[in-house]
Amino acid sequence: MIIVPEKEIGALLGRKESYEAIEQVFAAMASGNAYNFPVVREAIGHADALYGFKGGFDQAGMTLGLKAGGYWPNNLETHGLINHQSTVFLFDPDTGRVKAVVGGNLLTALRTAAASSVSINYLARKDAKVIGMVGAGHQAKFQLRAALEQRNFEKVIGWNLHPEMLPNLEEVAAEAGLPFEAVELSGMTEADVIITITSSFAPTLMSDHVSDGTHIACMGTDTIGKQEVGVDLIARASVFADEIAQSITLGECQHAIANGSKAEADIRQVGEVINSTHQGRTSDDEVTLFDGTGVGLQDLAVASAVVDLAVEQGIAIKVDF
Ligand code: NAD
């Protein structure tokens, strides 16, 4: 068995490798070669923690396993640890023997940023110049760094419920040599691409905050009850998801499905666009929206890439098991 500790991940896996792993696994999902297992998520009644499992099997990449982890809200204050904690376990699909244990915290941020990046690459207008961020927390910095590599963006604009967090976005824009402007939600009409990455339980970005031709990546809603955008925006947009089953139950589309303003049949997998079995964007006026709910196969894909790199570079810890 191979162990790749959390502290090694940053030096091993970059945005390029993460992007490639996620593009491949979304393609495999859409062609029926990979599927996710039902998600388990439980309030365990201890330390206010939410704990669960996301797993799957990718027959194309021969990746089998799960990510175990969740949210411990008191970690930072009580233990000096980050509140989100996860670990990926990979198994040999031929024998069922455990193959690897990989730290999952940084991997989660990298694979989530890669997912919106894939959606921007395949669905945003080629001439997109302004990127708008709704959200400025931990994930937002990863999201923005990855997104900026997908188009020749000239400006970053941002809105956040807690304006004191906006310097997080300004810092990433500055790294890329781009100007940053804090805007009201109404100012998001300037954006050609918008990423929403908040932990909101009520819609903030509404249809009249979005211009025709915009691509929106909704990345924050990964749980029943969360919501970042208005159902009017979902109804107006051509919607693509990582996985339709998650999109309609725990993703951004859950509310539009519940009130009947979007039909499940109108949501497509982004992997279909990657595989060229769906044309994706059809005009420069169309609003496209990616519902990135976060699937277990994404975690397995990046963990598998990390294991290969750790072995290649002699960093993998090998244990007889
Ligand atoms: P964080 O705590 O670092 O940041 C939270 C962000 O949400 C901040 O910008 C904050 O200002 C904003 N926010 C909080 N309450 C809000 C409200 N009521 N209305 C609007 N904005 C509000 O969290 P993070 O680690 O950046 O995660 C952000 C979200 O992304 C979470 O909901 C998390 O569960 C989700 N997430 C999704 C995936 C995925 O694969 N889709 C992966 C990881 C995290």
C-alpha cells in the first residue's frame, strides 16, 4: 500500500495535472465508463461534525475508491486544524486490496477548481474578458487561479457578503497582473464568466445580474438546502452538470427542479461536451451554467494522479499491508 501525506500534495500536483484528471473523468462519466456511488453524509452527533463518503468506479482509468471526510466546525479554534478534513482511499479494482491512502484536503480544492475550469474551457465564449467572482473564501482563491488560465481575461470583479474577505480575490488578480474591482451584485452584468463559490442557503446572484452570453460556474452548492443563484437564472440558462443525479438533488438545480422551472431532461453532463456528443454553447448570446456539485470520481481521479507522481518521484511511502 502507498501513502501520500497531505503535506506532499502541493509539490506533486499542479493545476495542469488536476485539469487533465478532471477532464478525463467527466468524459468517462458521460460515456458510461465511470459512475459515482450514492453519497453518504451524516451528522454524527459528536463535535458538531458532518461526516460522509463519496466514492465510485472509473473503468476507463481503473480507479476504484472513496473519499471519507467532512466538516468539523470547531477544528480551527479547538485543535488548530482546518475545519474541512478528508482522506482518499484507492483500491485495486482487480483484487479489492487497498492500494493507496492520500491526503484529501488540498486535492478537494484542486479538483473543485479544475471542474469549473473545464466548464469555462468548454462553455464560455472564446472572447471572454471579465471574470466575476461571487464568494471570496478558501475555495475562491483556487477557483480564480484556475479560471484565469482558461481565457485571456483582462479584469477581475468580485462581490462577497463579507467585504473584508475581498482582498483574497485582489491578491490572486495581482498575481496574474490583472486589475481587481469590488462591485455590487448589479455590477456583475460586466462579467463574461462568473463563478459562485459561497456557503449560502439563499440565492444571491439573480438573472438580472447576468448579461446575455455569460457563462456561470455554480460551485458552492453541494448539499441539500444550499443555494447561490435564483431559479430565474437556472430557468434562463442552458444547464450542464458534473452529474445530473447530484445536480437535481443536492446541487444548484435542486430548487429549480423542485418548483418546476427546470426539467431534469434539460440538464446535460459537461462530459458530453468534452466527448463532442453535445455541442455545448450554440450562440454568443446564450447563457450557459455549470452546476459543479463535486463528485467522488473527481477525488479519485486527482488522488490517482498524485499516487503515480509520488511513485515516479520516489516520495510515496510504501507499507506492507
Ligand atoms: P469559506 O468558509 O472559506 O468561504 C465561504 C464563502 O461564502 C465566503 O465568501 C463567505 O463570505 C460566503 N458566505 C457565507 N455565508 C454566506 C451567505 N449567507 N450568503 C452569501 N455568501 C455567504 O468556504 P469555502 O471553503 O470557500 O467553501 C465555499 C463553498 O464551497 C462551501 O459551501 C463548500 O461546501 C463548497 N464546496 C463545494 C465543492 C464542490 O465540489 N462543489 C467543493 C468544496 C467546497
